[in-house]
Amino acid sequence: MANPLPNEQEIYKKIKEENLTIHPLIWQLIEHHVNNDIHTINLIIGATVLDGKPLSEENAKKVLNHSKAIKDFLDKLWKLTNPRPENV
């Protein structure tokens, strides 16, 4: 991870100790949306940069669109699952 949280290890410890889980339907959404976009980004990068080719403007835009799709999905999921009243 590029920027771990300062207390990330404590968070993982608490998740394990308290046996916190994520509902399988939420995992299904995460796996589908995030994995599809990451897979597509990897294909674009792998077919260009890793083959010694420059990243075209068209492919750079595709990568940015897929990155934005991940962020938009996570924002939507957060709004639906965050119990705070201001997010309803």
C-alpha cells in the first residue's frame, strides 16, 4: 500500500479479534466492480508500458476512467453502508 494508515495494524488486529465481517453481498459487489476495473487497467498497462511502448493519450484516459469508476463505486457503497445520518 502506498499510504498505510498510521493505526492500520491496530485496525487489522481489531477486525481479527472482534471477528468483524462484511456481508457476502457487499463482497460480491466489491469483487465485481473493483476487480473488473483493476483487471482492465492491468491489461491496458500490460499491453503498452510493460511491452516497451509509450502509454497513448487514449489509453491514459481509459486508465483514468477505470480509476474514477472504482472511486465512484466505493463512494456509492460508502453512502449506502455508512450508518451516519448525514449520509442518508
